[in-house]
Amino acid sequence: MQGVIKSYDPGTGDGIIMCDTDLADYDLAPGSLHGSPFRMLRQGQRVIFDLDDSGRATGLRLGSEVDMGTPGFGPAPEV
């Protein structure tokens, strides 16, 4: 899944991701940053994530405009 960080509290590790496709909010799972490239998150940051069995966001990975399929940010045209 893909989305943006809606909120994040570095003190508690609590946060919310808003999914790009359905605009649903997903809470961050406890320890969701362990093993990820992130030390902290900022509001508006794009991420790719999975959902755990409880429906919480986990497995955060770096997202980019190309990964997200944002119009105008597609792969470079072949020459």
C-alpha cells in the first residue's frame, strides 16, 4: 500500500498514515520503524507500507512520486 504520513509523535512512536487509494487512516503498528530505513517520520512524507493482522501499518519503506504513480512523475521516456 502507499500513502503519506498524516501525523507522527517521535516520543511515543504513535502515528497515522493516510492511504493514497482509499484515503483511509491506518495507525502505525508498535515497532513499525524497527528494521526500516526511517529513524523518524515527518508529516506529508510518502511511504509504502504493509498491514499487519490487526490492520495497522508496518513494514514502512521509502516511497517516491514514481513509486506512487503520480501523474507527471513517470519513468523517463525511452529515446
